Amino acid sequence: MSAAATTGTIGTTAHSVVESSSRGKWLAGLVVVAYALITLIPLVWILATSLKSPPDSISYPPKVIFEPSMEGYVNLFTTRSRQTEEYIENLGPAETWYDEIVRKRNMVIVGPSRFLDRYFNSVVIGFGSTFLAVFLGTLAAYGFSRFKVPLKDDLLFFILSTRMMPPIAVAIPIYLMYRTLGLSDTALGMILLYTAVNVSLSVWLLKGFMDEIPREYEEAAVVDGYTRLQAFWKVVLPQARSGIAATAIFCLIFAWNEYAFALLLTSGNAQTAPPFIPIIIGEGGLDWPAVAAGTTLFLLPIVFFTVLLRNQLLRGITFGAVRK
Amino acid sequence: MTDRPSDSLTDRVARATPGVVVQKVRGLSDTAIAWLFISPTILLLLAINIFPLIWTVYLSFTNYRANRPGRPIEWVGTRNYERLLGSEDIWGYLQATAHFVVWTMVIQVVIGLSLALLINRNFKGASFWTTVILIPMMLSPAVVGTFWTYLYQPQTGIFSYIINLFVAVGPVDMIGSVDLAPWSIIIVDTWMWTPYIMLLCLAGLRSIPEYLYEAAEIDRANAWQKFWYITLPRIMPFLMLAVLFRGIENFKMFDMVVELTSGGPGSITEVASINLKREAFEKWRTGYSSAFAVILFVTVFGLGNIYVKALNKVKQ
């Protein structure tokens, strides 16, 4: 980040100042690293729990060193039924490693669980709504960035204010509206809804990115005989590519994480992963490794994207107002 | 923000080019393009945000129940609002919300600002560790709430275990105890969102020009004076922005609390949104809960207005 250069330049002052400031730096680093490590404990613990056997996950004192097991992941992806020991002995030797894990608990796999469906729903709804939100946002942002629009500030405020709305407050009529239109519990309904939630962020962020693209490029293109639309398509869009990518990732993360609407408006068909993960506990009777496994698989993509986006985060969380 | 008057780009170019080209340049008029580009977004928001909102306002004056669609809707005037504001319980829910909002903001500002000041010292590896600290902020609040119920298990959880390493108090029942439950959600929110405050403070710190400190150095200002007269006023707009945004978000907090305590024990952590969900989707008192939704929305909208003003101020 950019401040390193500015604070590093006072090195020419008296020796004692440099000495104390380097010790200060060392101390500051120590405190920050300690805080970061504490922050990591819950995440590391969840990852570790996903690799524990159910008895290990509820032992006291908590086991830091344990024998890794894939039982959590197997339980996450399967539904099982309990059988008598004789029944299992009569089945003959287990054919796969996951059959073997399950049989040790006197169970047999009867089929896949619904986790993959829920995860797949999250992917479809996440990408679908992201595509739409970024598409609409790009057009609107260009409109606001380059043209004189009457009541521009009011419109922009209106767009942002829709994001402030408490989801539960509009959930009642949306529930009624979707029931009438046959959109409740459908992927299409959720895609439209998440697009509406994300488009505000998309417009504000992309307007910031577009404002940074010099107008001279388009003016030159227009002089060369491009129409305004051609200039937008062939000059502005390629310039805005990285901004559009960052915006898309933000929209994807928010759609991926959304819970309130998913809880209230979806059930058997279009349910996404966030309302499903807590239910895993009930299905397996305090099966924490399976919950942890689901959580791990759900959170890993976000951790990856967060690291990827680290330099744009500030922009994303302030709707493009704060750049660096 | 650069908002140069820009409507006349093609006009200006057209005036400067020979007549033959003008035809080609014009294509669509600027106004047409602007509305073509902006209106889909506005229409979508009108359909999925404003229309439902108006419907909520209408329902708040009726005795409608969404689980009995056949029943005729009766206009009841302001009765829902009177019942709402007259009920003692509502103040309890708002109090739970206020307790949550105020404490999370106070704690997160103190920790977030301190962390930002430390990170701004630019020790080796600062940017790596900053990224690590940022991770919880982007995670799904509902899923975070779920896995913290595991960490908070009184008999076997790691939270209770770590507390007992320092003070032997026996099993710590964060979620089940009336005294501790409000703090259980504050701790999780702090874990998740302190990075937000930190990141904005850091942006504020980095916007301060170095010469201000050099001038203060010449005037023999001590460290405390530098902080009080230079650093704090300069990062104040950023801090305000962070507190407003997080304050609004926490005022309508739902996901994390539902999964963590679902309002319990009793209704100790039943914050406004959770109560609203119960009234609307469990008791199906649609009219009554719509009135509550309107009140919440007006509050959030008012705060949001202040937030946007702060946003525009920081932008400049």
C-alpha cells in the first residue's frame, strides 16, 4: 500500500529518534499480528473440526491434535440409515472408502444429501444475479458518469437508499407478490431479487470507475467517426474491465452470503446454502463435523476472493466513495 | 468527483466536423442514450423495492393476514400504529437493538482505530496481516452465526475453554445465560466487523499529508497533541462514515443473531428485525408487522440520508 513511502522518509533525523521508532514499529507489529492470530482462531477451528470424527468434535478439553477423518465430509454429502451389526456383516466388505467410514458407525449410505443441490442453487443464483446487476449497473453508471441527467443526485441517492432498506421490511409484500406471480421458491425469483439488491452497489462502484476513465479517449473515438454507442462499446468498456471485474466479485459475494430473503422466500426448490447449513445439525443429531465441513466448503471461495480483492475492498465497502 | 457538464460532447465534435460526418456522429441523441442506459435499473428498483414498500405502507393500515388470503381486507386506520407504539414489548425489542448497536460501535471504534494507528506504523508484513484481519468481514453472517454456536458450546466449546485458561469459572454459557447472551452477539459482531472500522480509519490516516506532522514537529508538539489536533480531526469524516454505515447495518441486524441466539433466551436478544420476522412470518400478523416495518424503514431512511451526506463529504 502507498503510505510506506511517505512515512519511511524521515530516516535522516537524529539517531535516537530512528532507534525508538523502529522499536515502536516492532511493538506495533507484535500487537497487530497477535490480533490477526486471534481473528484466525475461529476459522482455523472450523477447518479443524471439519476434519474431526464426531466424538473428537465434542471432547473436552478441545482436541488440538487429533486423527484426521473424512467423516464430516462424508456425512455432509450423504444421508444414512442405522442398521444392526448383523445386517452390516452380511453386506460383505465395503466397496469404497466412504462406505467403510459410515459402516464403522453401524450405518449404511442410502443416498446423497441435499447439500450439493443447495450449493448448486447458490452458484446459479449468485452468478445469475451478478451478471444482471453488473450489466444493468454498467449501463446506468455510464449514463450517470457521462451525461447530464436531470435530478442526477436525487436518482443516485434513490438507488443507494434501496440498499439501506431492512430486508425483512420489504419481505412481506415481496412474499405476497411472488406468491401471486408464481415466483416464490424459484431461482428466477431469487435472481431478480438479488439483482435489485446488488444493482445499487454496482451502479455506485462502476460510476466511480467510469469517472476515472479520461473522456479524451471517447472524444478521440468520436472524432474518428465512432458513434457514441460504438465509443462506449469499443473504448470505455475495455478500459473499465478491471473495475467491472471487481464489482462483479463484490456482487457475487453479497449474493452468496444473503440469508434473510433466502430463508423467507425459498424452501424445497430454490433454497441456497446459507439457510441450509444450520439445518445439517438437526439432520445428523449434533453432527458438528458435517456442519463444519459445509461451512468450510461454503466459506473457502469467499476467503479466496477476499484475498484477491484486498486492494479494492475499501472501495467496495464504501460504495466507491473512498478510493485508497 | 468530476461532474463536468458533458451533454454536449457529440454536439461539440459535430460543430467542429464537416456536415457529412455529423449524421453519423448523431446516431442516437445523448439524452436518448442516457435514458436508455439508466431506465432499466430504475424500473427494476421501482418494481422490486418501491412497489413492495408502498404495499407495506398500505398493508400497515389494514388487518390483513397473509396466511388467510381469502379473508376480505379491512381498513383499520392507524390502529396498528397505536397498538405498536402503545405496547411495552416493542420498547424492549428496541432496547435490545440499541444495546447491541451502541456497544458494538463503541468497542469496534476503540479497537479498529487502535489497530489502524498501529498498522500505519508500517512494520514489515503490515499489508499481509491487514489482509488476514479483513477476512471475517466478507463472510456470510448467517453461517458465521451458526459456527459460533459451536465455538460457544458451554461444555465442549473452545470459547469457554480459552476463558477457563485465564480464569477458572467453569463452563461459560454465552448463549443460554440471560446476562451473557447480549454479549455473545456483540463479541461475534466485533470479530466480524472491527476490520471495517479499521480499514476506513486507515484510509483516513493515509489521507493526512506528512507536512502537517513535520510542521507540528517544528512547533515542538508532543505525540498526544499531534494525535488530538492533526490525526483525529482528519480521520473524523472517515470514522463517521464507518460508524453510520455499521450503525445502520446493526440496527437492522438479522442473519447472525437469528442463527446464534434466535432472540433468546426469552427475548433478551430479540432485536427489532427478529421480532418483525416473528410477527410477520410466524404469527402472520401482516398488517401489524407492516406498521412496524414502516417505522423501521423511516428510521433507517433518515439515518441513510445522513450517511449519504457523509459519503459525499468524504468523496471531496
